[in-house]
Amino acid sequence: MADQAIPGQNALALRGLTKKFEDFTAVDNIDLDVRPGELMALLGPSGCGKTTTLRMVAGLEKPTAGEIRFGDRTFFSRAEAIEVPVNKRNVGMVFQSYALWPHMTVYENVAYPLTLRHVAKAEIRTRVHDVLSLMNLQTSSAKTIPQLSGGQQQRVALARALVYRPSLMLFDEPFSNLDAHLRMQMRLELKLLRRKVAMTGVFVTHDQVEALSVADCIAIMNAGKVEQVGSPREVYLKPRTKFVRDFLGRVVSLHGRIERRDGRALVCLGDGRTKLECATSIGGVGDLVELSIRPENAVIHPADRALPPNTVTAKIEELLFTGDQFEARIGIAGESVLIELPANREWREGDGLAIELPIETLSLWPSDPAGARHD
């Protein structure tokens, strides 16, 4: 089945795609490309337009403007007056709610799309057997949906979407109803499934870890627009906007003024004494800036030993023990920021420490006009 379930020989292209609900623009003139065999995550906060985009691709929402093409097929074009109905797009969709029939068995749920398509009974038996084996559900085929765990129900929903061999897979926050442990398990199972089945797809989520771990490419959306598209490592390590930087994970930011430029920027922080170097071309001498770093790139040192370059001294103001680490609010150069401290040693409020901020991991941003901070 792995060689025929989802061919993935085509690619999805969105051009100028727009959706308005009266005076509200949910999706604002976006362009996106999904390459053959690629799983793209649409990531963003609630109301950013990601689910509306997915529903337009599926044919469940009619765009206000733009085009949706899949390979050499046009699903929708306002200019060409083309609108292919849902049942003609050969798209598989896995919903947040699973949308399974509770009175049917697992076998009957998975067979249902093939029954609707009037596939021969012998072919239905073969296809359902193959996909249930693929999803490790063969021993559950006679069970009804209420007899299954949440993870098993999600696998049934996946099996039902795969059984009729769609050209394009769409996932609408499929793991959001699962607990944290099951979400992690399903992320791994989806990763393993993609090794067996060629899959071109779009995956909608508001969960950053989910997007970073399952997708080949991430499109980060905000207020109906696409802020950045790139690989998981690219968007995480090289964000192009503050929104992308802050939405994708924790960030520690310190504020200061550029004092010198010589390829690198020397930034004097708010206390007027602490200075840090940053390898960046942004800004000129005298500009107010933010220095930002992912917390995992900061190196914690005891304050009573010789310190490497680009190290700041700090004092622990508040501590929260969370089991595997401490969450700490610390004071640096007149500012308070949040960092994580390892749980393998004792920390106390009032302790001094030193934090190395490696030059190559620092990024420089124009300071917010209102002085807003992104701790």
C-alpha cells in the first residue's frame, strides 16, 4: 500500500487567496506553495486564518479572490470562474473532532468512503485490511468507536482518510483533543506513517512543538497574512519578524543602544555599564535596539569564577521549581527577564550568577517605539 496510497506527484499552489466575511478579512491575499511529498504546517494563533485557508483548499469555504491549483488541476479560480466541488477534489481530511460514526465498527467507518464511491466489495475488503494493518488497527476492526481510546480513534480517522488514496491530505488540528502524552505519541506515529506512505499535505496547528516536529515546511500566519515560510530550523533560528520570533518559542530580550559598529554591533544596555557584542548588520550608532536570544543558547556560569566574553551578571529575583528545572525571573542591567535554570543544583532567590550570551546566537532588532519588552 505504501507505493500507491497517496501518490503526491502534484503540488499545491495558492495565489492571491483571500477570504472576507462581510467587513472582516480572514485570509488576506496569501501565496503559498507545497512541494510534492511535502507536509506544510500552517501555524499561528487562533483567528489568524489558518483553518479558513485549509477549508478553502478542501472546498468547504469559497474564496473571495485568488486561485487554488493542485498540480495541473485548478480547484478554484475567481478569474477563470472555476470551482471544483468538494467531492471532486480527491482530498483527504482529518478533523479535530474525528467525525467518526459511533454506531459503526472500525471496519465500517474506514470502509464508508469507499462505499460512497461504489467500490466493489472485494476491493473494499482489501483496501480496508491494508490501511488497518498500516495503522496497527487490524485487531480492532470489529470494535465500535466508543470502545476505543482517544489515540485509537485518531488512527481510525487517519485510516478513513487514507483508504481512498487521496492526492492531498489536510489535517485540521487533529491532535488538539488528545492529552499531552497522546499528542506526543501521535506526532511520532504520523512521522512513522510518512516513511511508509508518500504524502503531500497541509497541517493546521496552533502548537509550535507540533509544527516543528511533524512538518517539512512551516508557514507562520498572523492576522490573515503569512509572516514567514521556511523549514522548521530556519523559522526557529532565523525569524524575520518579531512576531515569528516570539510565537515560535521563548526568547530573552535586553534593551540598549548601539555604541559602536565595526562589522559587529557593540550594544550598551540600559544600566549604561553592561556591554554586549552582536554579529549583525541591523542598525547604526545611536539606535535603540533589542538584543534577543533563545534561552537554551544562554550558558549559565557561577558568578565567582573567570568569565568568558559576552557575559552579563545577574541576580535571581524569583524562583519556581517545576520538577525538571527552575523557572527564574532574574535581574540583568536594570531589566527583569525569564530564564530556565537546571534542577541539578540548588538555587536561591538573591543568588548571583553570570550568563554568557554567545555572539553567534544573539539577534538584534529595532526597539519597540513604546518600549514593549518580549521576555
